[in-house]
Amino acid sequence: YGDHRDLHLSLRRQRQMCIRDSSSTDWTKNYYPEETLLSIQNPISNLEKIYEKYPNSEFYILGHSLGGVIALSGIANSEKINKQTKSVVTISSPIKGVNKSDENSGLRSLIELFACNSKENHENKIWDDISNDSKFIKQISAHDYNNTKVYNIVNKYDLVVSSESAKLEKNFPYFCINEVDKELFGLNHSTLLDNKVISTEIINLLIIKC
């Protein structure tokens, strides 16, 4: 989103929010790339711990890719997260799940690349959790979200998560944006985050329209 400091200040002006320190020291203490491949229950538990520290706060979650799945799964599985989360915007998130048999999917390859892990690692529980028949994916579809505004944003040209997998049109409003990466490596998966105009609109959707 450009300069994250400006974004953080903008968010603070509009709502009381908990914003995690993004310094390198804090990041290394709280996150290890290989954790991306663990079960969704792990980040949900971590999210609950953050909520416990701020019991009187409202939360507005912007979730890209797996982040959107974790956010909606957290709401569906945790009463605490459900009660305190006022809005969620998912961006290119496989909320309908992925085909478990597709071992060479762009999503799998991209996540394992950044997680510095191989397909031979049997601890890659994330793939069971985001398969289209997993309990987490089914819970996302079944939950009522009465307490939370949810919007899905999809990119028609995303080569990692298909636009069909990234929206639950029967549950949530969705916006389809056609944006192509300047560089092939991104596979159009994070293009919407890199575009300052689009990312600003996404932030407005997250905070103002809730």
C-alpha cells in the first residue's frame, strides 16, 4: 500500500484499531515463513490472543490470499473473533477452497516458495484445510456473519486463485477488478495490493462502509 506509516495513521484517524508493529524485530519474533503451511487453526488461535489483549476494541480485517480464509474461518470458529470483528475484506482469497488433487496449482507453488518448504514436507496441513471439502471451507460458507460486513474482491486475471474460488456471491457482495502485473512473476496475485489507487479504495471499503 505504498508507505505503510501513512496507511497506519489514516486507519487510526478513522477508527480505534490494533495495529501490529511491523518492525523487523517484532516480525521475526512473531512469524516464521514455514508457519504458513501449518493448519488454519494455528493462526486462528494467534488471532484470538490478539483479540484477548484488546477486549473492548473493534477489528477491521483486510485479508489477502490465505489471510482472507483465516479471517473468515476465525469468525466462524471463534465467538470472540466473531463478536469483535466489524468488517472483513478478502482479496484473491480461496474462500471456496481449492481442488485437493491439484498438486501443481499456482497457489500451492507460490505459498511453498515463500514458505521455503517443499511438497515433500508432510506437515503441510494447510492443503487439507483449504481443500473444497474441508470443514473450514464449509464453515465459511455456512456461517451467517450477522455481526460482520464482508466483501470479496477478485481479480479476473489472477493466475493463483481463480475468481470463482475467491467469491461467495450468495453470501457476500463482491467486486471484480481486472488488473495485470507489470512483471510476470507475481502471476497477478498481489497486483491489487500494489496499485495505490485500488488499495486506497479497498481500505475505504473496509472502514467506511462497515
